[in-house]
Amino acid sequence: MSRNNLLLIVGVIVVAAVIIFNLDMQVEDKKETVSFKPAVVFDMGGKFDKSFNEGVWNGVKKFTEETGIEVMEFEVTNETQREQAMRRMVDKGATVVLGVGFAQADAISKVAAENPNVQFSIIDVGWLDAPNLRQYVFKEHEGSYLVGIAAAKATKTGKVGFVGGQDIGLISKFACGYVGGVKSVLPNADIYENMTGSTPSAWNDPARGAELTRSQIDRGADVVYHAAGGTGVGVIQAAADAGKLAIGVDSNQNGLAPGSVLTSMLKRVDVAAYETFMDAKNGKFTSGVKALGIAEGGVDWALDENNESLITADIKSALEAAREAILSGSVTVHDYLTDQTCPY
Amino acid sequence: MADFWFQFLLALDSSIRVATPLILGAMAGIFSERSGIIDISLEGKMLMAAFVAAAVAYGTGSPWLGAIAAIIVSIIASLIHGFACIIHRGNQVISGLAINILASGLTVIIGIALFRQGGQTPTLPKSARFNSIELPFAQYFADNIPILGVVYKELISGHNILVWLALASVGITYYILFKTTFGLRLRAVGEKPEALDSAGISVSKMRFQAIIIAGILCGLAGVYLSTATGAGFVKEMTAGKGYIALAAMIFGKWRPVPALFACLMFGFLEAVAARVQGAEFPIIGEISSDLLLALPYVLTVVLLAGFIGGVSPPRAIGQPYIKER
């Protein structure tokens, strides 16, 4: 046997080994993907939006860190991409797809109906119905109740404000919980409530948000809670400019105006994201609507270095007591959406 | 009763703040439309300017640089509008609409690319904004002079520089339009461009000059929204203010001073709406704030329908000028 032939044979063996090994790997890979492959579709704004999407991203990150399983992701940059993105995830073999925000409701219900063997989950939607779709809603009224207590404890004038975004039932739910919290501490408090408007542009009108806040401050309010999306940026800034306090919403907004944001009502979307993937991984995926409240760790109030000087021991203990009361069931916060009225 | 008057005063103060971008927008509209160019792109130009002002002010820390950049971008948008409908004689409404759509998409996309915060800019620190200016002796007068002192402190003092610029723009617009040769020509080009042409004055040049001025004013309106009354850009933050300015301009019959009062009235209705929302009144009960907010539009439609004196827009408005050869 010549030297050349020997080299050739060794070469063939090596190549064959590599190919077989790789094939083997691929089979292994395939097995993995068939059993479990999570995906998430972030909505407009992207995963570092310092708000909703970033909350979901934090939950995803936690899941990946704990399990070592990578989550496929897509960041939607315009409205037509939502459905495409979900379809693409399914095509790539995703076994569970998480949608972020009510704007994806239509897309997910369509794609879920077409792919009955894939599990879907969506955050902030509670009105769809599909056997393979889990929906997360939050008990915002409970979180609003807590920050209402904080507001009532922090006000010096006995007057507080609320600025909502679009005038819809969901926002009345925030308002009603907040009023309940305030009145549980100060039964005679004056509460000024303003809705920014009746069209979707009410979510993106910080100038009007600031003006509404000033109108409330003019009337004596010194703590203003907002549930108004982008409009709320104006609320927080108007309160800060006037030397009063604001309360943020959804994500931790304490840092938007350090020292002027009393606290923020947190919607823990990260909990929903983490739970979706964990349940799917462990075969515990269920469809239907899941409501996350204080008991489930779904809503909370924010405490960090930006507001620790504002949260006195008194406020803190009142908030802890209220949380305990809700957990134990001795206090039930009314949900406006159940009967469209607010009893407080 | 004293409290009622104090609240009334504060509502007036609020009207001025709400009206400021409307006034600047309406004056921009007057310049553009008086020269014969329909300008529904007020909204888009304001939005672009608001974004650029916030982005540059955040990057450089200087609201002035932000304002300059915003005005330049707003002028560029005006020039695009002019390129389409003066040079190429395109449809002015469609060109304006295109600029609005471009503005609403582009601001968000660039915003996401630059700041990764969902199309918002980061919140601006106080030093990167136009802050309110307390006039001298405000507190002293309020304490020592009855009524007028309080009016001085609450109504006149405490506005930022753009509010003053907006009010000044009304006088300047009036002066330019009605007291200068340039203004005479500008009005003529919107009424009877062929007359101007036969006098040897370029119609295109006049119209370009008019829309550049409109661009500057729109830029200031955007600057006001994101770096004076606001502290940063939020997507779609103009929220229809450009269209309301347009309505105010029509309500003011394409004249600066009546347009100013239309803007102030729209602002006042909004300020009152904010205060009556949810409040119970004796006898009449709760007043619908939506109704108050809709009132400006209803009034504008009624006006356009010819019930209040009738309106006559510039005669050559919307028509591209074609030189006879």
C-alpha cells in the first residue's frame, strides 16, 4: 500500500466519522426540538423598551439561565409582522409561542387555530378562546389598591389625582382599585379623576397628560397616579416640575424622575413569561385564562434607590398590612370589570 | 367665590399653555395657505421637529441646539412638500398626507434604533429643556397687589420662552402679511398668482419662501411639545394638534389675530374640560367633557358650512400654478 492510499483511507474514515457524528448530533438535536422549543414574539418597542417588553425579556432571561434552554425570539417592528412572526416561529419548530400584549391578540388567535399542536400563550388578553391558548390577565385593581394606600399616606393636602389613558373599562379598573386604596386610609379624601381621551391617541399625548396633572395640582392634589402609557410620561414630569409626587405604572418608573415618583404599580409580566415556559417544559401547560394578582406575585409596588427616601416606615408597614389583608382574604378589592361600577 | 375666580384664572393660564403649539401651527398654516399651498402636513412637521428636538437636546444637553436642529428638519419637510407640489405640481393634500405618514413612521423607527425604548427618547433633564421663566416680582406683587398681582403671577409669569415666541409670532405674522411688500406679494400669490407673475415676480419663489417660514413655525411647535412643556419624545405625541391648528386657522378665517383667539378658545375649552370631568354641578349635574372637547370641531364645521358669516379661503389655494407659454 502506497503512502498516498493510506492517507486517502485515513481521510475517508475521518470524513465519514465526522459526518456520522454530525448526523448523530442532528438527530439528537431534532429530538430535543420536537420535545420542547420555546419562542417569544416581542411587540413594537423591542425587548429593551424599559417597559412591557423588557419585563417579558427579564422573565425569558431567567428561564434561560435556570434551564439552559435558548428561547427563539423576534422583535416586531411594524403591525403587519405580528402574524408573520408567529407563523415563522411555528415553521421553525416552536412548541410553545408567547405573544406580548393585547395588540397581538388577533394574530395569535389566528395562528393558534391553524396549529392545534403548538402551545400558545399571550399576556394581557383574556377574551380569546382556544384549546391550545393560555391567556394572562393581571389583577391591576389589587396593585392599584396598594399604591392608593401609598398615595393616601403620602398626601399632605388630603387630595390625590388619577390620570387614565383611553376611557375604557380596563382603565376604570385601575382607577377604582386606586380609589378603594385611598379611601381605606382617608375616607374623606378628594380624588380627581381624568381620562385623557376616548381614542387610542390618548395613550400618546404627554402634553395633555401634563396639563391634566397640572389641573389636578391646581386644585390641591399632591400625589397623582397614572395609567396612561406614553401620556403618563407627561404626568410624571408635570408632577416633578411642580414639586409634587407621581405614581408610575406597569414597569418600574421610579427612575423617570428620581425623588418625584412615590412608587410604581408593577405588572409582573416577567412572572407570566417565566411561568409559561416552565409549565410548557414540565408538561404542565394548561389553556384558559390565568389571573395574576398579589397572591400569584403578578402585581406589586416598586421600591428601589430612587424612591426609598419617599417610602417612610409608616407607608411601608401600611402597604405590608394591606398586602397581608388581601392575601388572607379579609380585604377584597373590587374589580370594576365584573359589574362596570365602582363601589368606593 | 374667590376660589372660583382663582380656578378660572388657572384655567386661563392652562389655556395659554395648551394653545401655544396651536398658535404656532396656525401661523404656519396661514403663511403656507395664504401663498396658495394647502398644508395638512403641519402635524407631521411638528412630530418630526418634536422628535429631533428631544433627540438632539438629549444628545447634546442643550435645548437650543435641539431647537435649531428641529427647525432645520421641519424646513426640510416643508421643502419636500414644496418639491412635490410647487416644482412638480403634485396634489398638495396627498403630498401633505405623505409627510404625515412618513413622520409617524420615521420618528418611531429612528427612535427605536437610537434609544431602544419603544420609540421614546429618554426623559430629558431640566437642563436640556426650556423651563418656565418666573417674571420679576411675581411673588411680591401677588402678596401686595390685590387681584392684579395674582393675575400677574398666575397668568403672565411662569411661562417658558416658547409661549412668548408663539404670542410674538402672531404680531409678526400680522405685520409681515399686512404691512410689508413681501406680505402683499404673499397674499397675492395665493389669490391671483398670474397677476404676480405678469409683474415679473416668481410664483414658485414666493411660495417656497412662504412654506419655509411655515416650516420654522412648525418646528417651534414641535420643540415646545417635546422640550418645553414635555420632557422627551413619545411616539405620535402631537396627537392631532396639527389638525386642530389647521381648524383654528380656518376658524380664524386665515387671519392671524382671529386665529389666535380661536386657538385660545380651543385651549380654554380643553382646560375647562379637564376641570369639569367627573365633577357634579348643581342643577345641570355632570357635564360631559367629551362634548366640550368636541365643541371646537363642531364649531369649525358650522363655520365652514357658512352659518357664521361665511369663509373665503385664498382663491388660488390648492391649485398648482402653471405658467402660460
